[in-house]
Amino acid sequence: MLASPLRRFLYSPEDILEPHIRKGMNVLDIGCGMGFFSLPLARLVGETGRVVCVDLQERMIRGLIRRAKKAELLDRIDARVSQKNSLMLNDIAEKVDFALAFAVVHEVPDKERLLSEIGHTMKEGGKLLIAEPKPHVSKTDFDKTVSIARSVGFEVMNDLAIRRGYAMLLGTRGTRISRE
């Protein structure tokens, strides 16, 4: 579950996201939980933007929908339940401007498949922010994740500073990211 590690970071989602998000963007929130980042993302993309929120747990998606409706942001959110072996995102291939994978990659057994699927959704020039909590992920393991991301077609743009975590901003290369 993502809520517990996120609480321990003690930061503002807006502070992390605002430099990367513009109105009208299509954004992907992987492992969205109940919307810790999804709702701020929906505010940042504005009325013309869209946030696709994906989580493996149906109850998290139900909670996100409830919270989005209460915040009057549901019209900007596309909430989806993923499968264990697939994000189920073929319909948004090459449509995502920015993807967020916050405190989630370390929980996925097949990181290469996950990152390839995310890459498949990205527009050319799209960005992916991966962040992992230091209490759960070693620097070596985080570096391995970044290496896998590079092997599937992302390039390192910027090492980000996030309290009690490792974070990296990645971008798509000029060529499309392959997907098996």
C-alpha cells in the first residue's frame, strides 16, 4: 500500500509536481492509491488536461473516485484498475506527456515490463518521474531501476531531491520506446 510510505516523506505533492506539469497535459499516475498525487495533478492539468490513474487495488480506485468527486475533479480523472501483469493502457499509446511512478516501482516484480508499458504510453519528449522511499529501496536498487528505464528507451534528464527518497526525471529518447 502506498499511503504509509508517502506519509513518512512529509512533503507537498504540488512542490514535486508543479515544475513538470502544465495545463492541458495528459498525465499518467502509476500506483495512484487513493489520489495523494492524482488530485493535485488534476488541479495542475486544468480543465483541458487529463490524469489517467492506475492501481492494482480496486478499493484504492473506488477511494480515489470518491475523493475526486468530492473535490469536483472527477471530470479530469480516468481511474483504472490494472492487472498484475499489465497496466492495461494500450488505448493511450503515445498520448502521455508526463508519467509519475512514486513509491511503486520497487513493488513490481517485472520492472522492465512496467517501464516498457509506461514508455509505450509516452509522447515523444514525454517525461517520467520515478521516486522511491529510502526506507524501502537501497541506492543500488534505485540505480538498477534507472538502468532498466534506460534500457527500455528512457534517458536521464535530472536527478531530483526529494526528502527521504531517491528520485529521477527521465525523458523519452528521439526514437519510440519499444514494447514487447
